[in-house]
Amino acid sequence: MYAAGLVQGITLVTFPAASTIFTSAPSYGLSASQYGTMFVPQVVAAIAAALAGARLAGRFGWKLVYLGGLAANLASMALLIVSRFVQTDQSLAYPILLAATACLGLGFGLTVPAVNTFTAAFHPGSVDRSILVLNALLGLGTALAPVFVAIFVGLGAWVGLPVLAVALLLGLLAVSMRLPLRITAGGQGSATPPGQGLPAPGGRRRTAIPARFWAFAAFAVLYGFCETMNGNWSQIDLVSLHVSATTASLTLTVFWAMVTAGRVLFAAAQRWVPSRLAYHLLPIVLAGAFVVIAELPAGSAGAGILAFGLAGLGCSALLPLTISFGQERLTAISASVAGGVIACYQFGYGLAAFGVGPLRSAGVTLPEIYRASAAAAILLAILSFAIGGGRPSPAALHPRPVGYPG
């Protein structure tokens, strides 16, 4: 499961890590709008998979959901490799890329809940620590993807990253298919799949969604937008400032590394820095980072690395804390909070991934969009008080899969 988390992180960031390849005229030559639209199938598929995965697990078992997620990731990387051979013909390459991102969204939406559920089931005595390690490894994968892209671009074969991902995924599938990967119906290995807490015992009635949930939903949408402004557009922004593609890849690595390091840091420091306080302060840090990014002068490689690293720290603990607050505050629908928040996060991801493209085509510059993103981060700070103000910090920064005692 730990290996699956690491590989999932690598595959998840493969497309944003190769953003300069997709928009380069000698390669795919995609416009800003085409690059943004490329992620729409990923968002739609990820939301659908996140909402349907638990029900699929209830019918077919978590093992098949997990294997299906790995297979979808494998199909995504294979399609990306195929697109490389027709990259100069957009009429062929672009539909293949759209299919590849759709498969990636499906793989993410199925694999992540499954590996979290299995990891908790396999470590009943140390659920919090095991989930923290899993998410740290997933974050490590997101940080490694831009490094691998830079290495393979330096070797003259950027397609080496999806080839590497295919090899890793094939190995995971070969090993995983031979393992039982069962979760017992009760006791230390039990888990109620997320999303199955809403139906009543008869399976016909559903608990109404509390009005307070929409504050969590709005927070997740805004957070998804802010994170994606860094994750999907940082390299294009820096290259437009005449920073080398290699340095831009390093900057994306620093961003994801700081997201991961921040989550680990705040989880370890909860005794001294209450997570509720971090929840209020981190959006302010993120807003400041956006202002700095918007004012970066041409050729400012070092300042760009520092600014996007600060943005990574600002993003770090916000999403897991939103889910943790939701699971503890929205007890009537606690089993569905994680899936709902992740779906809203994916919607925000889509707003930034797709919406920025048409804005750029209309003449709006990335610095102007980053200034607007600072306003979105300020709204996050305001919403953080509506969600966590005056309430105790969650018991754990990384939320447990539903069904495990706190």
C-alpha cells in the first residue's frame, strides 16, 4: 500500500510536470486553453470515481476497486506514451491526451480511498501513524515527478517518466493480484466505506445534508483552485519569466515537497501548534505567497523557488484538516464527508486547470490571475473561522478512514 501511494503520487503529477512539453511548439504545441481543457476529463472522472468507489467496494470488494484504480492509472500512462508518437498531429494527439487524463482521474478516485482503507486495516494499532506515512509517501511521489521530468528532458526523452510509471504500475499489479487484500467484516480490520453512512438501515432513506456542510464545500473548492494555480501553472509562469525549464521543474518539486513536509510537520507539532491555529494562519501564508508570485521579476529563479515553496507550506495542512473538522463536526453524515470534500476539491481543481486557459487566451496575464488567487486565499482564511473557529482542534490532522475509532 505504501508503494502504491508513492506511485500514485508520481502518476498524479505527471501531466502538470510536463506542462512545458505540452505547450511547447516543437512538441504538442497546445494553446493555453487546450492545456487547461486537457484536465476537464480528469476532474469529471475523479469526482465520479470518488463518489462511486465506496459503493463499488461494497459490491465487489476493496481489492477490485484498488486493482481497477491501478489499471486506470496504467492506461493513462500508456496513452500518454502513445500520444508521444503523434504529438505533432493535434487531431490525433489531443483526443489521446483527453482520454489519458480521464483514465488518470478514474485511477486517482479509485486508488486513493482504497489504499487509505487498506493501510488503516493493516495497522489497527497505529492507524494515525500509518495514514500519515502513506500520505507522506504519496506527497513524495508528487514531488518526484517533476524531478524525473527534468532528468528525462535532460536526456532528450521526457517520455521516460510515463515509461517508468508503466513499469512501476505493472509491478504493483503483478504483486497485488497475488495478495488476498481482504478486510474483515468486524474488529480490527473492519471499515465502513466512505459514502455508505448516508443510507438508513433499510437503504431507502438518506440523512439530509446539514447547512454547515456548504462551508466545508466552499472551502474545498477555493482550496482546490489555489493548490492547482501552483501545481498546474507554476512552470508555465516561470518559463514566461525566462526561467529555464529545468529550474521551473525544480520549483514544482519544491512546491509539492513543502505541501508534504508541512503536513508531516503540523501532524507532529500538534502539541505545540494546535491544528486549529494552523488552519487559520496557513491561508494568510498562502495569500502572501500569491502576492509575491504575482510580483516576480523576469529571471527571478531563486525568488520563484522560495515563493512557490511558501505557497506549498500555505497549502499543506488545509485539505486534510478540512476533512478532519468535517468528520468531527458533521456527525450525521461523517461517513460521507471525505468523499464530498474531495469532490468539491476536484471541482476547484477543474476551475483553475481549465478556467485559466481561456483567461490567458483573452489576454489576462498569469501575474494578474495570481493576484486574484490571493483574494481567494483570503476567503479561505475567513471560511476557516466559520469551520474551525471556537472549536477544539481535530484529534488527528490526517483523517482516518470511516469506521475506525478515534
